[in-house]
Amino acid sequence: MFGNLAPGTRSILLACIGVFLLQQVLEGVLEMWFALWPLGPLFAPWQILTYGFLHGGMTHLAFNMIGLLTFGNELERYWGTRRFLVFYFASVAAAALAQLLVTRSLGQYVPTVGASGGIYGLLLGFAMMFPQRRVVPLIPPIPMPAWLFALLFAGLELYLGVTGTRSGIAHFAHLGGMVGGFLVMRYWRSAARR
């Protein structure tokens, strides 16, 4: 079933599914320790990465894993597993830092879960590596180049984040994941020129 998946992509997929199943059994225990809590008594440094394995429901998990399979598998095959994992987890960490800044500035004290920041980083990486590759979103199902797809998603996240639409979704974390991915790509490109 998972034979065509690159090893890093497969490992992230299986870890997220496994952790989600544990969440159903342990009912809130994992969230207490491993969700990304705002800076305060429940925050711990490891949460900057561990929150990315937790999910808020089956739909949340499904959409993130579709994104992982769509963008991550091809990027891993192109970059190799080590570089792919560095890129993915840098995006997850950048998303966490963006979310910590937003919750601090807004005075919110709710935990964040989900791999979305990493997935948005992968989306940006995919668009930068394969800008003309055709992508067909679920809604609306209109083929478009990857660069346009990434730009539209970034614009939508910025709009929803600024207007506060659909509160409960970490829009600025998604953007943080894209920024983290962009910075990693810039670093790699500048290092290659030296």
C-alpha cells in the first residue's frame, strides 16, 4: 500500500496516523503534553515540533496527509530524504514560531495542533522547484500552475488571518510554514553559489 512512498514521507504519514489513533484512545492526554501551547506554564520547547503530529479531527488529518502525499513525496524523491526532512521540520518549526507570536500578541491561550504549517512549507517548496507543474485543487477543480496555486493559498491565508475569518484555524502558522520553507530554499541556493 505504501510501497511507492519515499521513506521520509511514509514515516511522517504513518506517525501522524498512529498519533491520531492514540489521541482517540487517550482523549486529551497527548494534547496536554505535545500540542503547541502559547508561551506560559504549559509550553515546552519540544512542542515546536510535536504539535505537527497531532490533529483536531479526521478531516484535519485527511487534508494534511493529502497535501503531504501530493507535494512531499515528489520533493523527497527530488531532494533526498535528509534534505526533505530538514525542509519539512524547518517549516513546522517556523509555523510554530509564527503561531507563538500571534497568540502572544492577541493574548490567546489555546493550543495548536496539526501538520498544516509543514504542508504549507511543502506547497511553497513544490511551487519553487516545479513552478509550471499543473495542480488541480479540490475546490474549484481548475488546473493551474503550481506557482499560482501557492500564491492563491498564501493570499487566502493572509486574508483569512487578517480578517479573523474561520477562527480556530491557525492561518498565520500556515503562512509561517511557507516563510520557513522559503528561507530554507534561499539558504540552500545561496550556499550552492559559494
